[in-house]
Amino acid sequence: MKKIWILLGLFILFGVACTSCQHQGNDVGQDNKKQDESAITTLFGQSETLPAVESQTDNGPDQAKQLENLNELPPNQNNYVNLSTYKGVLTFDDGPHPKTTQVILENLHTANVQNAVFFLVGYRMLEYPYLVQLIDHYGYEIGYHSMFHQELDIISEKKICQEIRSFKKLLNNILLKDYPLKYARPLHSVFIDQVFSYISDTKMGKYSTYKYKETFYQSVLNKNWLQAVKRENLSIMLWHVDFNDWNNPIDLNQMRYFYKGDIEQMWLFHEMPLHFEIMAAFDNKIDQKLPIFLNQLYRMAVK
């Protein structure tokens, strides 16, 4: 009889313990469920149950702007940009072209850009003479960038002089005046052995701070090309910033790295970088990216 009472007592105690465990488990499960539901609704901005997570560091609105993806900003935002006091130079190689030249000119004019040079190629000037006239009408400089954009292994001084004179003659015929041609920009084939290191260092920003001197030109450029340009009374204009947009869409986020406020930087863009339209489907997006670039340049250099 005594054993029966003992077994009955143990049974009652076991039942109470199980009930307690079950209630405790249900409470934990309900709490987890509430947390899960709250996390899900918070993810979609619908819940006020969980407090907002505060940032460990307060970088302020300026830092937030710097972290924007500049490539995703809307292009029509330079209506109030005034770059008339900006001393740097915007340059555009390999034009003219109907897809890009007029759009670029309109954007530069709207943003009051004073210093811009279009380094044109002769055969494209022949194809689109009205765009050459349009560049001159807007008041921007035209520069020499070869007649046919051919990469030459051996370049004679005489041949380069002949090319420059042909370019001048063509330009004068199109504009119906004696155009005061001032600037020349070399092709990559004009660079000597340091060409690859030069281009690489440009991408890395080394020459973003470089103030070009004659000794630098002599160290990186072909001697025959230098002599011919000098004989034809042209000044050399290289660049401080290359977006590498001759084979990639422009990445405007690089502006944060490249921009230097203590020198008058020369920015390099390409209009239609592939010559003879071999792969005309390529698009570096300059018509969309230039307005954003001008807006960001204004914020960095003028505001």
C-alpha cells in the first residue's frame, strides 16, 4: 500500500513538472515568433515595435553625400551649376560625332564651362563638318588629334608635320577662316616605353597632382612627334584624369579619388572611342554621365 502512495506522488510531481516545461516552452516560442514577425515588418518599414538601430558613428550629411553612387544620380541636375570660375580644363577626344558632340556642347554651355577643348580626328571632321562649326560657334577650342587615328609603329617627323598641316587646312576650309590652332594631343602610339606605366599611374591618380613640364614630355613622348609639334607651333596637352572611357562606361565615383583642388586639372573624356565604327555598339554613356559630372564638379570645386 505504501508503495502505491509513493508511485502516485511521483506521478503527480512528474505531471506538474511537464506542465511547467510546456508553458515555459510555449512562452519562449511566442516571444520568438513575436520577434520574428517584428523583424519582418520592420524590414519593410511597417512596424514600430523594435527601436531603430542607431549608427555607431555619425558622419553627417556631407559624408552621406560622398557615399552616393554618382553613376545612379539623375542626369538632369545641372540647371543651377555655374562653372564659370573653374580653372580646370575639360577635354574630349576622337570626335566629332552626331551622337555626342551637340549634347556635350549643350551641357557645357548650360553649366557655364569656360575651358573645354575638343581634340578632333580629321576623317571625322570630313564626315561631320557641321559639328566642327558648332564647336566653334559655342566658343570652345579645337585641338589636333591626328587625321586618321592610326597607331603607327614608326613615326617620322616629316610625316607628322604633313599631317598637322593637312589638319589645319581642313579645319580652315570647314570654318571658312584661318583658325588659330593651339593644342595637340598625342595618340598612345606616340608614347615611348613608359606609355603603359604612364597610363596606369594616371588611373591610380599619380598624375592628378602633376604639373607638366617640358622635361616630362621629353621623357614619355616620341622625339619625332615632339619636334613636329614644336615646328608647327602647337602646345601639348596631356591629362591629369583618365576615366578609361575608351573601352568602359564612365565611372563617376572615381571623381572622389581623382579630384585635386590645388591644380588646374585636365579631364579626359572620349566622344566615340572606337575608330572606323568597328564596334559602334559600344557606348561609354558620356551623354548621360556628363551632366552628373558637371554637377559633382561644381559641388567639389566651386560650392
